[in-house]
Amino acid sequence: MYKSTLHRMLLFITLTFVATGAWADLPDFTQLVQQNAPAVVNVQATHNGDSSAQDNDVDPQDVPEIFRRFFGPGGPGGPGGHPRIDGTRISLGSGFIISGDGYVLTNNHVVEGADQVVVRLSDRRELDAKVIGTDPQSDIALLKVKATGLPTVTLGDSSKLKPGQWVVAIGSPFDFDHTVTHGIISYVGRGFGSADQQYVPFIQTDVPINRGNSGGPLFNLDGQVVGINSQIYSNTGSSVGISFAIPINVAMNTVEQLKTTGHVERGMLGVQIQNVNRAMAQTLGLPSTGGALVAQITPGSGADKAGVQVQDVILAFNGHAIDQSSDLPPLVGNTKPGTKAEVKLFRDGKTLTVPVVVGELPQSKGELASLGGGEAKSANSLGIVVDDLNADQRKQLGLKDQGVVITDIKGAAARRTPLQPGDVVLMVGRKPVKSAVEFNNSVKNVKSGDSVMLLVRRDDATQFVAVTVPKVKDKG
């Protein structure tokens, strides 16, 4: 009875679609695929036994619920991803031809550290490819093969994309060449907020893409490339309906700079920022949790010269609202160094706008080793035990006389924060602290139940952490 009723319902739905012509409203991708598939290629990267790329050989089951870069069989995290007996390893990805004289675009992580790169065309020809240039920050790699008269894609304008639009991906998932999948744009301008690719405003889609699609094109319904498939969000390494593409406008800006100068020039404001949570907003008097909280300022940078201060909240950059901290890096990074920009700030209950000259982001950054904790000297109402920094620690961090190191966390409220032993506290509120005694004195006058902002350094990252002074019943 149940099956009979279900069959009648399905038949009714089908007849309704046919009668109303609803099927005609669905897009037909056949012409798009026929025109563009010949310009989509398979990219094979070989890593010899001494290649450092082997250090990235990670089983996806060991990395829960993260943004994943994805390869084909034989690549890091893919089936057979371990080095062969002869010490070599092959990772597979996708790419597409952007000029008839042999320029191919793919992801940097597909070819990074490779000793040999081979591009397989749609006519099954395999050509050695030269890596013209790479940019890890945008995850773009420009390749060149010796050939002419090659089929090419048509490039679109990613700035015109809107959520809900149809998009099509063509690539080589699991080494199945010219696999076509489709979906819609879920979000435009998605930022990850991490140091990895923080300057890319990603296109989020629900297009099914998997390992091996990486570096392949994302098309709009006009058959134009609007993005480069780059990452997926998954706890298995396979598609769960959340994928990310690099906007083609960002990619082509990178390509032009790689061709002309060999590197990519990006703007820099000179601030280290973080999101504003509810406790921080209440402490700062901010009406909402939007904006980017300034946790550190680079001496001599544009922000420093403009008078931006630690604990300011950046609300807008050149008229673009900053809803969360990850919105700011793409805007600044895509601004040409030397450009005058306006930054809208929230400070001490007031909103102000300051002019800033955007600087240039350095090509590389140094790293600091982790700090170890010392003997505990004192505790306080926060339940955070701190100690003075020794001379070696100050030298390592580049601090003259500021900062104390956390050696233990005893309070229940403090344990619920990201704080951990080894973190260095630089400020309590807006007041720098130089010793454990100063730290304890700075927090002892905070009322029970109120929150206090701590500026904390961990390795080379600095951010604010809001800690609530526990009530008597909450003390742990």
C-alpha cells in the first residue's frame, strides 16, 4: 500500500513538471561543457624521495572538520599518498589553459615542492610544464608548456557574482578527467581569518568537488571562468557540499604580477586583528560584535603613523564595512601600496575616521619559538598565575620591559578562555604590564562579575582575550 501510494505521488509530480514546463527552466550545461572542456587539463606533480613535500603527507582521517586542500590518488591525503618504493610520489590536480601559447593556471599547492610537472591535455598529449611563478598567499601557480594553438577558456568577472547563481566545475577528481559537476554559489567573499590565504575573498559553493579537482575552473552559465576550485570543508576529505574557489579577478591580478615582477605586491595596514566577541563588546562599550579588534600595531606602519591604537575596533576600510576581522585582510591586501585610504574606528565609545597610507606587505615573515613557563610567583582574582619574563625570553620576543608569562591557570572562568601556560600577557586593558606584581595590581580592582581585556602574545601572534573576574561562588 505504501509503495503504491509513493509511486502515484512520484508519477503525479513528474506529470506536473512536464505539464507546466518546469523542466525547461533548469539549465542545460552541454554546450558550456563542449566549448570549455578541451581547455581543462590534468596536472601531475612528481616529488622525489628527498622532496620536502613528503612532510605534508597527512591522512585526512587525522584532520577533523577543517578546510582541506585536495589532491588526486597518490597525493597527500589521497589514496596511495605515501612515497613509492623508489622514493617518488605523484600528486594529481587540475588546471586550465588561459592562452593559446601554453600558459596554464592551477593551485600552488598542487605543484608546490614538485621536481617535475606534467600537463595532460584533452587530446591525451602529455607535456612537461615549467613553473613560471607561484604565490602561496593566494594559492596560485602559473605554468607554461611548449605548445601553440591550444584551446583556451574565456575569463569572466568574479565581482559580479551573487549567491544563488548556477556554477559548473570541470576537473579530474580522483584522476577521472573532465568530470563535470554543478551547483550554486552559496556565499561571496568568504574569509577564513587564518594566516593561510587570508587575502582571498573566497567564493563558497555547494558544487561537489573532491581530491583532484584542485586547480580546476569554476564556470558561470555564460561559459566564463569565475573561480579556481581550491579547498573543501570536510571531515573525510570528500565533498560534503561546501567548497571554496579563488575569484578569477584575484587570480589574474596575481598572474599579471608573476609575469612582470615574479612576485605579488600586496597592501599592508600594519595591524594584527581579531574578532570581537560578546564579552569584549561589553567591555569596550561597543553596541555589537562587528568589526576587527586591533591587538597589535607594527611600528612605523601606515596604521602606526595614522595614530591607530591597540584596542581600537576597525569598523570600515575605504567605505567597506568590516563585519568580522576576516573581512579586512582581502580589502587591504588588494589595495596598491602607497594608496591613501580611510579607516573608520571605534575608540572609547566614539566613532572616528582616520586617513592611512597603505604600506607594502613583506614577502616573508619570521617566526618565534614557543616560550616555556617559569616558576609561579603569584596568583590573582582571575585565577591566572604569572611570572616575570627572563632576559632570553624578552630578547626572543623583542620586548624590552613589557610582558609577563602565564605559568598556570587555576580559575574556572579563565580555563574557559583560549589562554594557556606559556602565553605572554602584554597589557591589562590599555595598561602595559612589566611584572607579575603589576599584573596582579592591575586586575585586583576589577569588580566581581566584570570582564577585563588581556593582550596576549603566543609565538608570533597577538590577540585580546576577555576574562571574567569570577563571583565568589564561581571561584575555582
